[in-house]
Amino acid sequence: MSTTTKLDLASPAPAKASPAKSRRGLRGSSTFNFWLFCGPFLVGLLIFIYVPIGWSIWLSFFDARFTVTPDKFIGFDNYSYMLTNDDFVGSLGTFTVFAAFIVPTTWAVSLGLALLVNRLRFMRAFFRSVFFLPTACSYVAAALIWKMSIFNGVRFGLANTVLAWFGIDNIAWLITPDPPWYWLVIVTARLWLQSGFYMILFLAALQNIPGELYEAAAIDGAKPGWQTFRYITLPQLRATSTAVILLLLIAAYQAFDEFYNLLSKTTWGRPPLVELYYTALGENQDYGAGSAGAVILTVLICVVTLFQGKIMGFGRGEESK
């Protein structure tokens, strides 16, 4: 027997690989992982969102004054009362007009900022951060800045100081409803607060537009500027524009912080949520009527949102557009 053969016989046989043990825990069942990460969120959603919504709908059918556990069922009386309440109905009408103004204005400002930032060749990240920074500001803090510093009714306010340079007398921006200068204060504050967020959405959509479309348009003789914006950029932003408009509509009807802090306890210029706040938490503490008003407002937001989505083709496939 040769030396090679002896060495082969002496060497132990290779050990068989043991089958891999199944791992459990974080890398195990996908169902377990789903409930581990999404369970706390779903529990919070159920406790803080769906239960209050259901409780509010239930309260709207009861005489719930100074109590959230009533026992006197009154049917649709709370809905009838809110629909005939001049203050609440007036707030709905006023803010329908407000939404019709603030939504297209914010859309145009956000899109304009996105187009400007997208064309920059340097410091794009800086300007993007500068325009987005107001989004992180509290609505309460912004309202106080607008009220105490910029649109203060005395001559020391920034707006009145600028007007004094041109010989214009001081304006009481937030004191009188005639003329309604308070709308200028509220609209500028809201534009400053939310335009940056929607600018980011438009900017992301602009960066996803294929450059080949613009090259093909240039070959076909399209002039850069309005023609390319109208026939290429704007159609490519259809989905983003629809989402932005829907979000703006919902946000307009849910306005609360800036109105409550700018107009304090005035009886004019109240949005629906502020009116419901005073109905449910005012002197009478009528939780039933406040809940009925909240349901009416929710239905109105859903109807307006669905109608707007129907007009702009939200949810339809590309082939059906």
C-alpha cells in the first residue's frame, strides 16, 4: 500500500452538514412580524380614532348636555338643530368660499416654488430646505407671530409700519369684520405654513418626469417655457395635482389653530371646527349637537372630496384618462 493510500485511509470522513435549524422570532413568521410592528399602531388607531368616531355618532342621536353618557334618545333632532343654526351653516358657507380661494392659491404657489427650485443648478438642497422649513413650525406659534408682530393693529406692527412709509393710516387687521382684513392675515399665514410641504410633493413629481419627453418636444419644435409646461409638465403632474388638491380641501375644512388664536372669541370668521368647539365645550356643553355637527362636517368633506376626485379623475387608470 502506498503512502498516499495510507494517508487517505487515515484521514477522517468529512462530517455531514447538519440541517439548518429554522429560526423564529423577528426573522420567523411574517404574520408575527406584521403584528409586532403594526399591532401598536392599529391599537392606537382603534382607541384614538375609530372609537371616538363611533362614540361621536352615537352621541349625535341623544340629548347629551354636560354628559358623554346620555340616556335620552332624540333621534335626528340634533341634526335638525345644527342644520338650522345660522352660525354653523354660515361657517360652512364661508369656508366653502375660503376653500375655493385658498386651494387654488396654495396649489399655484407650491407648484411655482417647485418649478423654481427644480431649475436651480446649485444650492438646490438649501432652497428646498428654506421653503420647507415653515412646515415644521407650529400653527399656534405662527398665528401668534402674525398677530403680535406682523399684523399688529398698532403702528408698531410690521405691516402698519410699511404702510406708514406710503402715508397710509394704521389698519386694525383683526378687530373689525368690515372690511374683512382678517382674511389677509389668515390666508398669508396658511400659505406660509403649508406651501413648502406641497412644494416637496411637486418637486418629487417633477424629478420623475423623463427627460426624453422634453428632448422629443424640442426636436418637434416646441418652445421651452409655456408650451413645454402646458403640454408636457402639467399633464405629467396630473396625479400629484389631484392628490394635492384633495389634501388642501380637507385641510381647509379642518382649519382650527390659526383661526382660534388669531380671532380669539369673536363671533365672526369662525371655521366649522371652532364653531363646533364652542358648541360642545362652551357654556351649554352640548355634546350631542356638537357631535351631530361633526358628522355633518365629515359628510360634507367626503362629498366635496369625492366630487373633486371625480372631476379630476382620481383613481382612474392611465388608459381611461
